[in-house]
Amino acid sequence: MTADVVRAEGAPGPTLVLDRDRLPPGTLASRSDLATVRAWLERSGRGRIRKLGLYGTSADPAYDLDYRFVQCLPGGFDFRTGCGHSLLACVVACGLPGPVRVRAVTTGDAVVCEPEPGGTYTVRLERPGPLHALLPTGRPLDLLCGLRVTLVRFGNPYVLVSAADLGLRSTRELFTADDSVLTRLRDVRAAAAAVLGHRPDGAVPKVAALAADRTGALAVRAVTVPAWHPSLALTGALCVTAAAAIPGTLPELLTRTDERAPGAFSRQPMRLMTPGGAVVTSAATAGSWLRDVSVHGKRARVVERGVPLPWRIHVTA
């Protein structure tokens, strides 16, 4: 059995991608199997890989692929989170042409990866429904650790914090903030986990700080496992963009305009500035309803193809 190593641009590291259709039934269904793979990654010099993506032909005829994600944590694994970069890595590894419809089994999301000219993709998460349903507390603003926050769930749950409330007065200060700010954001994330019913040491909710950039974009700096994210998670870009369409949230307050169309669905573009560069997104909204959110210009490449898996998987499968 073999796997591929695929790196999506903007991700903190590569993903180990496995084709479920080529694996014996039940492979990697246990923590012991996953621990074996993780130990093998360390021994083989691939310890930087902290994400596992499994894909296969979907059992639902409305989709091309089913996708499952596992996040490696310092003390184990998290099966409740999603990863858009790893989903794109699976699509690139499988090589299907044209728009690829993916059912994200871990999160229940419907995602379309549509090729663009030049080898990039638009990744679109489709979840039609009222915008207010994305707020798990029902409020656009909450108070955690003495800070205003927006709790939003779209792809992954996120807790969003204003950089100004952290004492950061510019995009530059946000992008060069030290570990003291990182510690405060981790504390906010742990408090949000308690509110949302997640483990305090798990991978979700994610946390990010926001600032209005002088270029008109929204500056975002996020935290990953276990440090600052070098850019922004794909699910983070989706989540921030969805939240910006909801009146009264921190992203909306920082980017407020009068350009939203109240009638038919219209696609509102958005530009997010991250430490790794700009991310272009868009949301299709009509009044208080959301149809989908897209991230544009995403790219992934296969770093290693056909890497043999550790022998023990054959025994435990």
C-alpha cells in the first residue's frame, strides 16, 4: 500500500493522502493504526506531516469523492475538525478532471473544487441557509476573557478577536505580535472551546485576530497547532468571509460597506491579508441568506508520489 504527500500553498505543512479505495476495509480506523503511521512518519524523516487525508469514491451519487480528515495533535488525534487544504490535497492527488464535488464526511460539508486557468482552484463550500444559523450562540458578539469576540461555525468553528482589543494598532503590529499575544489567543480559544462543548486540548475551535488594513482589506492572523499559522487555513478564510456577511460581527464591523444587494443572490468579493500574502474570497448572499463561500486561486502540488506505508498496517487492517 502506498500514499502520496501533497502540499497546498498556504498550509503550515503537507498532508499524507491515502486513497481509501486501495486500502483494505477498516484500515486506519483505529488509534493504534494511526499511531503506527505517525511513528513511521517520524522515523522516515516526515515528522513535519501532521495531517492525514483519506479519500475514495463517494457512496452518494451526488458527489465524486468522500473525504475524511485526521489532525495529529501532541497528545493524540482529533477526528472532529476539517481541513480545506488537506481536502484540496486529496483532489489534486486523485487527479479527477473538471469540477470535483467532495463530501467532507468529518464535518458534513459539501465542497466543490473547480479548476482555474494556470493550475489553481476555486474551493467552494456550499451550505444554503440563514446567515444567523452560523452563530452558535445566536449573537454576533460575545465576551470571552474580557475581549469582544465573534463565534462562528462554517467549515470549522472559529473564535474571532479584534486586534485593536489586543492592543495591536496596525496590520504590521498584528503580523509581528509576539508570544504574549499568542498566549492570550490560546486562552480565548480554550474559553471558546468550553462554550462550544469541545475539548480544551483539541484542534477546534480555531482562533484568529482581525484588523482593518489600510488598503481596504481585512488583515487576519490565525493560530494553528501549535503556533502561529504562516498564512490562513482555507476553512479560516471561508469562516471569516461568511462571518463578514452577518451584521454586527467583528469582520462585518471592520469591513462595513453599503454595497450588499438585498434581493437576488450576488457574489461579494473580499480580500484577506495574511502573513503569507493575500487570499481572495467571495460569498454568495441575498439579504440574510447565504448560498456558498469560495476561496479563489488555491494551488497544491504532489511532493512525493507512491510512498510505501509501514508494514504493520497490513497486519492490523
